[in-house]
Amino acid sequence: MSEFPDVLGNYWHAVATSDSVESSIFSVRLLQNDYVLWRTPDGQIVGALDSCTHRQAPLSKGTLEDGCLRCPYHGWLFGNEGHCLEVPSASEGLPIPPKANLKSLYVEEKYGLVWLCPNEPDAPIPEVAADADSSFTRLNTKMQIWNTDSTRMIDNMLDISHFPYTHRGTFGIEQETVVPKIKLEQLDETFFGYGYEVKINNVGSAKIMAGGGEDVINLQMTTGFALPFSVLSTMSYETGVEQKLFMTAAPIEEGESIYTFVIWRNDDVSALVEPGRTIADEVIDLEIAVVLEDQTMLEKLNGQLSLEQGALVDVQADKPSLEWRRRYKELISS
């Protein structure tokens, strides 16, 4: 199994939802390394390698005591910023060796997600402007583990030519296969991609997502990427409803990734569509069904997506993926 390029450790990766690191220890594997996360009494999250500095015991198997992490092997206690606060076997008054402290990693919370950067960040967390717009409501979903490579996931997220086939069970129309000419451009300060119009089936949950309309509608969309593994799609419906779909992947191993998506909408997502069921419920369930169609297909593909020129047959519909692959290859070669 190949190792990941070191530069990926200089970027932010979404590894957990904020509510999963409230009152319990959280363990995660990222870029072939195991990490531990926990929340301190002041609400900050500490991130470190899942290895005690004493005898390398997995700290994720320890216990929390008033927001401090107790190692399960010899009971060493770690607090804010990974500082070692107690060595139970040491006589009272003896100083704790500085090397006993954990190396605290870069951790931030944004969009209801916990982001981890193993090294000093080369770039900020991708900026989704809708999160600061009071006319939008954010909807979070759980983290998922996919048995596919993160490179293949981004290729899929940037592609629309698979809609009529992979998504025929949700919104795809099999007759609508031709992809118009794609013009790539900077969509905002963060995301680079393209705008397009797509014809979709608009029945059932899809119609609720659209805010109404005919059974088949034209949907205005933009889709763009932020290196290394994030994509933002904007869906603008004829009804005036606008939805932002932010998707991000984090490599665990080659062929295994963490995935989640976050939605922002400018309508009343708390409105009931039937007793006990809201617009938010319908939207999330439909997007989960769409995502499952992608996951089912991608998990049939082996290994990383080739970055070598000419290794794959590309057509004009693959232009966004080609540009992402070019920039990603440049990033990991730097």
C-alpha cells in the first residue's frame, strides 16, 4: 500500500461531527495515522496522535476525567493542549518531564464539523459563504466511511455525465445524456469550477427539495472544488429555493475514506410536509439516497484514480476532473 504525500498533512480534513466529540473520547484514522480527540472543560478540542508518550498505549482506550484524558495503561493524565498533568507513579513534587506532553495538533470546528490538520496548515478550511448568511439554514449529516479512494470521490463529485445512469433511482433522466460545453472559472474566492443547466426528475422528495414545480424541471447549478478534497454545488430552483451542498472527503488509507456532506437552504426547513416530517427530513433522506448511489458505484472501483496524462480516456464532459487532477498532481508534487 502506497504512502500519502506529506503535503496532505498540511491541509484541513473533516474527521468528525462536533456533536460526536462532546462528552466522549473520539478516535479517528487519517492519512495512515491514528489520532485521538477530546473536548476540554473550556469547550476546546484537543487532537493528538493516539499514542501515550510513556509506552505508546492507545489513549483512545482511556477515560475522561473532568475534561482530561487518562491513559489506560499507567494512568498518565493529559489536559489542555495535550499537557501532561499527572504521572501517578512519580513521587509528589517531582517535575513532569517536558517530553511527557503530547504534541497537540491543529483542530478547528466549522460547519458543525471537526477539522484536523496534522501539520502547520498551508491553507484555511474551505470557505462556504452561506454559513454566515442568516437567510440560510445549515443541515448536518453523519460521517461515513467509504471503501473507495478520495481521488475517485472528487472525480465523481465534479462529474454530471453519470447523472442519467448512476442516479436513475433518484433524479436522473436516462434520455438526458449530452453534457453541454463546459467553461471553467473561479466561482468565488475559494471554489473553482463551472456553471451548467441540467434537466431532472422532480417528483416525490425531489419536488419537496425544489419547493414545487413541474414533474420535470431545468435546474441551474454550479459545482467547484477546493484542494485537496472538497466540492461545493449550488442548486438554484425556478421556485427561488437555493441549496448549497458541500461535500468533503478525508483519506484513511488508499481505497478508504471518510465522507460527509453539509447542506444550506434558504427556505423554511422546519416546515412540515406531513405530520412529524419536515422539509429538512425529506431533503436529507433524498441526498443520502443519492450519495448511496454514488457510493455503490465507486466501491466497485479499485485503487487511486490515475493522475498520469493519457492513462484514462477523457472527453469534454471530464474537463472539471481533468483540471482538478492537474492541480492536485501539482500540489502533491510540490
